[in-house]
Amino acid sequence: MKLIIAVVQDQDSNRLLKTLTDHNFRVTKLASSGGFLKSGNTTFMIGTEDIRVDKALQLIKENGESRDQLVAPVSPMGGNADSYVPYPVQVKVGGATVFVVPVEQFHHF
């Protein structure tokens, strides 16, 4: 048995949740935040048999789109703010960060 921990962007979370449950995966959805943009994301915890891990990873990959987004950089601390002009920077967001870890025991009460 494996535990899959997948962190995806909020705007991909509902589609991914529906897809995983449609394929009979048991999923726990947690709100989370952090990373470079300090934006909201969603962490999924998926417990599954070893033989179904590849299917779960395929579904996560198909439903966690990466895309480009413009963000305004934060002004420098302690520097001369008069000469600082915040030009938007294009960064790639989305996709998924996934961890697959072994589970020694699983209990469902």
C-alpha cells in the first residue's frame, strides 16, 4: 500500500477531486498555501494499493495543468524604493508536486 501526497493549485483541485473519485480512489482534500507566490493550493492524500499508483499519477498529471502567470515582484527591503520599478514577471504555475510513500499499516474504522 502507498500514500500519495499531491499538492496542486486551487484552480485544478475540483477537477482533480472529481476525476479521482470517479476512478474509485479514496481521497482526503486539505487546503494549504505557500511556495513562491504564497498562493492557495490544495493537498490531496490518496491511499491506494501498489498496483493503482501509476493510474493515480496519470490522473494527477492530466488534471494538474501548468500555465504561465504574470506576477509583480515584491519591493526590496531596506533598499532605495524610489529607484525600484516593479515590472510584472512571467512565471510558470500549476502542475503538481507529488510524493509517494510506503504505508506500513492501514486501518479504516
